[in-house]
Amino acid sequence: CESLSYLPRSRSVEAPDEICFPVRRGFRQNTASMWQHCWKFVGQLESERHQNQVLALASLWEACFFHEPTIATGVMKLDQRMQPIQLILSDVDGVLTDGGIEFDNQGIETKKFHVRDGLGIKIWQRTGHRFGVITARSSHIVKLRMAELGVEIIRQGSDNKLPIGLEIIEELNISCAEVCYIGDDLADLRLMQQVGLAATVADAAAEVRAAAHITTRAAGGQGAIRELVETILKSQDRWNEIVKSYRDA
């Protein structure tokens, strides 16, 4: 589709062709490429109105062409969102930990991770799926813990998580619909809005819980990732084989 005339009339947005073009060019690849290109293009625009038009057009293209089941059936059921998930991306502080940050007498930062989350991550990867973390803080302990669990996708030190997430999605050559992102606070909202399954923890900020498709019963750092993994694998009919493998081991 090379023209906005293909969009439903109720969704039409007026914008000059130089603004429409990067959206159309990104659309020819995949949704991750489209968003990555658009965010780069937005940074080159001086007009806030044009910036908003680019983002609005990108949202419309994604809604109309990348998520056709959602448009056709109305609100997508939670089970439908979980079926295609291949990658879980997670925040660290407040999700894999309880959000507390401690320093020893030498000023070295320490974090406490839950053992059940570690098992959940191993189970998820054991089924052929991928797991990664995106965190605004930089901590050596995070690198050590992820290495212990065999996690290779580690992005630290970035407050703007959306372009980082989209970069990972593009590198893995998957679509946003195949990604679950779990966060707990406002900095996670933009990435949550672009993935197929947005998840959060029981003690997350109210705005994040409102934006999430699924909220765990467990709080951050209390086995929330383990709970999320089990929920998705049950939806994908993979959980029973995991349980059997442990029983028969």
C-alpha cells in the first residue's frame, strides 16, 4: 500500500508526503524497523506538530497492517496475545528485584534476586525461547546474574527503553507481536505499548497496571517472572512437558 487512501476514512491523518514516506518505507520491512526509522526521523523534525503526525501515522500503519486480527475481532483475547510470544524482555529494578537498591561500605551496589525467577528464566530458554533485560541503571551484579542464567540479551544504562527494545527485536528478526515486555514504572510504558504482550507486576505503578495486558499476582522480586513464564507456556501448551521433564528426571 503506497497511499494513505488505503486507510479507513475514520483513521485518516493529513500529513505532507515527506512525513508519510518514512512510515511507508519502514512498513515494507516489519513493525520494529518501522518504529526504529520513525524515531530517528522524529528527532530530525523541528515542528512538534510534524513529530506528532509521524508517530500518529506509524501507529495507524501498525494497527491496520501489522495487527489485523485485533482490528478484525475487536479486542484481542489474552490467550491470542500469548500464543506467538518468543521473546520476553524485562526491566530489572522492580521486576526481577523488589526495587530496593543497597550499597555496602565500599559503595558497591547490591541487588537481591528471587531463585524462582531464575528457574523461570531457565525454563523459558529451555523451551527454545529467548529472554533479555533492559534497565536504566548499570550494575555489574546484573551482568553476573544474567550470565549465570545463560541470558545474552543485556542492555543497561538507557532511560529510553523503546528504541533499545525495537533494536533487539530487529536484530532477532521477529515482530513486536512475538514479544512480551514486563515493566513496573512510567519509563516502561512506551515499550509496553508496542509489544504483543505487555505485562507488569502486582506492585507496579497504577498507570502501568492500567496499560498492561496481564498483571502478575506476585510483586516485583517475588517470583513474578516465574509466574509470567508459566502463564505463557500454559497458553502455548508447553507447560505439561516441562513438568513431566522434571518428574521423569
